[in-house]
Amino acid sequence: MSQSQAMTAAQPGQRLKLFESKLVLPAIAESFYKLDPRVQLRSPVMFVVYVGSIITTLLYLQSLDGKGEAGSGFILATSVWLWFTVLFANFAEALAEGRSKAQAASLRSLKQSVSSKKLTAPKHGTQWLPCPATDLRKGNYVLVEAGDVIPIDGTVIEGVASVDESAITGESAPVIRESGGDFSSVTGGTRVLSDWLVVQVTANPGETFLDRMIAMVEGAKRKKTPNEIALTILLVALTIVFLIVTATLLPFSLFSVAAAQSGSPITITVLIALLVCLIPTTIGGLLSAIGVAGMSRMMQANVIATSGRAVEAAGDVDVLLLDKTGTITLGNRQASAFFAAPGVTERELADVAQLASLADETPEGRSIVVLAKQKFNIRERELSALHAEFLPFSANTRMSGVNMDGREVRKGAAEAVRKYVEAQGKEFPAEVLRTVDDVSRRGSTPLVVADAGRVMGVVELKDIVKGGIKERFAELRRMGIKTVMITGDNKITAAAIAAEAGVDDFLAEATPEDKLKLIRGYQSNGRLVAMTGDGTNDAPALAQADVAVAMSSGTQAAKEAGNMVDLDSNPTKLLEIVEIGKQMLMTRGSLTTFSISNDIAKYFAIIPAAFVGTYPQLKALDIMHLASPNSAIMSAVIFNALIIVFLIPLALKGVRYRAIGATALLRRNLLVYGVGGLLLPFIGIKLIDMLLAAFNLV
């Protein structure tokens, strides 16, 4: 595949239409392949239907010799609809798996056979030899220059370059990758746009991030989650109960007919139809599809989950840990106000602050220049005309500034500027200290400006809280989820931001050990914790959290520690992940409620019809007044098959997410899916019965 083909390939998070022909046609074929008994055994409920279909088919063949227990037409119709029930369930699962396989195929299209520049030594400028990417091994070093495709996953150990990761993330904007820090990880299949990188290979062929992604999204690789296993056990238990009850009905029927010397015993065909309609076939047929679709919806959000268990855990989360910067706030502090010192005008402060920021290319520095221009129309100076010496910010001095014509202008942290001023024998005004405290209490960052040892005042840098984030936190609170903001800021600043954002709690001056301790504390109280991170220092906490979302742009250590990877590297994606997890659990619970409620209505349809020949008194229970016993049984079997078809879109799309508490959600499910599941079969079975009677089909 060429580079242009790879870059235009379908993105992993693409949204496929529910019933696209390229998905439906293979799913239909797969429905028949899944008739393999080994496949059917994976779902005990549907395996019972599968066995029942085989038995009724054999009974139909027997009836062709004139030895049938009932009319061959009735047995054939029953057998056909039982097979349709199995095939529809297979189709739902195959369609869900097909969506995942389509996403995996789009990821495979990104894998390219490229030649790498393998270095003889881990340093730029040393000799390199051409080497196929498939021959690279963990620990090798490669040179990647502008226009080259990164051959395999690795860590940048030298250089800085812009990288096009659109093939992985779908985002067209290039990202910067450089040695050291939290942005040193590169992914095979992405392309360097400028400059060069020396990359240390961190994975062998077949073990790359892209390979793991493909394995994760393929439905065939999915393992059942704990909740799914528990629900399967419940469904198996119900099936066994109904199987025992149904099996004992035949001898009772034979005995009653023999004792009364009248009537007719129940047939095996009717008993199988009764069993299939009473066991939870609806949820049994859709259970696997719901799980696969949950993984697929996560992929559509550009999130790779290592397992269905991680998706399910997201639905059970009740504590969210979120970084402040980039998640709750925009991440770039902006200058919002000038507070002049006594004897200094605000315009004078703005002029000096702008001068100190002319060579400052950080977002904060540029915002000071812009604010001075907006408030006082102070234009930027021409740097070359100033003949000035600009001093970049230093972690040691915690200041930046400019020296010009014997004049020293400084801008920086309050304590740093205070020490600088007092070292020159000048006084630091108490009014400025009070301003610094006031700005800090509001959750902003104060920068003090001094000119020739004279304190000019304070520039307020405000960390802007993202729009709409407070409302999202309110939704989570209604769901019973606690939000905790984590920040390295001091407690005063953290408290102000937490109040503005509407989080429930915060952890200030957080260290990696503090994060780990906090997570373990919540878990010891039986809480499920989710967090997001991108740095190596986040890895311990990510490994401890129940749902750990690592940023694709983060370090290899963070990605290996997490059980999800966000391809968009968007920290707020954690909120969407929780919603998808909740939606999957809601879908499973809703369809389980609906399936069990269905059985009650089908009981009233089949039991009177099945046993009216043995016990005529049961005619009183025929509250739907169905046309005939055979019509009643056939109507219930047809409804049982068709309801799976109508519920396939709901299983794949998921129940609509609603930010409500567990109690309110339970009440709603019981009303909509419980009562609805109870009433719908009465209506559906009656309509089918009327159609069968109208066309004399039974």
C-alpha cells in the first residue's frame, strides 16, 4: 500500500451505518456458518433452541411417512421458525462482529511494508543501513526524516519533529514529538512531516500498538465480561428450570389422557415450541451482540479498549479522577487583568508587562501582549529596534525579562520577584502582596512585574474552565458518580478552580504517590475508580485504577499501564467512555427485563392452547381468544423469532443514555421494558394469529 492510500484509508473510529450492505451480506453468510454446534454451545440458551430445531426437523421428516405426531405442515412451520430464531440470533452477533472487523480492517490498512534507516549507533549523524521494518527488533535504533513513515513503535531519544498521526487518530493537525518528557512516544504507520527523529524501537513486529489495536477490536477476540458471565449463569438457570418443567409435562399429559380415556396428549413439537418461547431467548440471542457492539461504540469514539471487561467496568465506575489542566480547564492560562502597585497607573503596568513579554512565545506571554494592546492600544515594539537583551524564563530564577539601556525589567512568580527586588535594596509593597493573595484565592496565577527594582504591579493569569464542563459534572453527580480534580496547583488555587468547575472534591499539590494513595483509598471502600493520564509518572496510578485511559500521545509506560487508549488524546474523553459503559449496561439490563416480561404473555398464549386437548378447562385462560391451538402456538413462535429481529438495532446502537441515578433508572426500565415487554406480546401474538387465520395458514 502506498503512503497516500494509507493516509486516505478509513479511520478506525469511522461511523458505519447500522445495516450497510457490506456488513449485512457477510453477516447473513456468517449466520449459517455459526450453525456449527461448537459455536452454538457458546450460548446455552440458543443451543437449546438449536437442538429443538433439529428435533422438530426430524419429526417433520418422520411425518412425511404418515407417522407424524401432528400434521406435517404444522411441524414444518414450527421447525422453520425455530431455525429462523437461531439464524436471527446468529445474524445479530455476526453483524456486531462485522462492524468490529470492518474497523480492524481499516487499522490493518495502515500497516505498511516500509524500509527503515537502521542506525549503527544511537546518535544522529552516524551511519545507517536500509532495513525492512519486519526485521527490526526491540532495542534497535532508526533514523526517521521528513517524509518518512515511522516503521514501528518506539521512543524518541534525539531530535524534535512534527508528525502526521491522522492515519491513527483521524486528526489532520500534526503533533510535535521530541525526546524526553511525555511526548516522546511514536507509533508505527505515522509519518514525519519535518525535521528528523532518532527512535529506539520498543516493540517487535506483531507486537506493536497497531497490532494490539487490531486484536482488541476484532469481535472474535472478545472474552465474556464478569457481568455477562453472571447474566449467562442466570439465563442458564432459568433455561434448566423451564426445561425440567417442560419435560415433565409430557408424562402428566399422557397419564391424564389415559386416566380420563378422552382428549389428546401434548405433542413433542408443541412442547419444544413451549420451551423455546418460555426460556429467555430474546436476551440469549442478543447478549453476545450487545457486548461486541459496546466495544464497537468505544472504537467509534476513537478509544481502544483492551477488553470488554474494561468497557463494562466503565459503566460501573462511581469515582472519576480528572487532571485539571487540559481536562477541566483549557490548559493555556490567559492574562485577564492588570493590578497596578501604589503610585503606578494601570497603563504604565501594562506597558512594562508587554515589554517583558515581547520575546515570550508561550501562550501566557502572548496573552499579556494582546491584553495590553486591547485595553490601552499599546502596540508591540520592533524587537530589533530595541537593542535589548531578552532573558527567557528559567526554572531556577522563576522569572523572565529584558535588559535595555541599563534598565532591568522582570516578570515572574511573586516570591521570586520579591527576592530579586529586596536583593537590590528596594521594598516590596504590602498592597501588592495582598493583591497576589487575592488573585490566588480566585484560582488565578499572579505574575509580578518589576522595572529597575520598582514593583509595578500584578498581572492576573486565569486558567479558563471549559464551557459546559460544569453541566457535565452535574450529570455525573445525578448518576451517583463522584468527580475529583487532580492538580499540582496549591490548595487555594485548586479550591477556586474546583468550585468554578463544579467538581465534588480535589487533590492539590498532587504527586504520583498521592494519586496512587487516593485511588487505593477509594477502592478499599468498594468504589470503582477511573482516571486518565499520559505521562510516565501517571503509570502507577493508571495501573491501579479500574478504568485507566492512556493518551495515545503519551509515553509508552502510560499506554502499557492503561486498559484503554484514547487515539484523540483528549482528556475529557473519560466522560464519554463512562457514558458508553453505562449505555452498554443499560442496554443489557433493559433487554433482559424485556425478555423475561415477554415470557408471561407467551405463557397465556401457549399453555391454554397446548393443553386444551388434555385439560379442556384451560380454555378459560385463553384471554386473547386465539383462533385455534395450532394458531396460538405458531403465533407465539413467530413472535418469538421476529422480536429478536426488531431488537437488533437497539442491541447494536444501545439504549439511549440518560444521566439519571440507579433507582430512577430501574424504575424507568421496569416501566418501559418491563410493562412494555409484558404488553407487546399480547398485541403482537394476537395480530399474527389474526393474519394466520385470515390466510388459512394453520
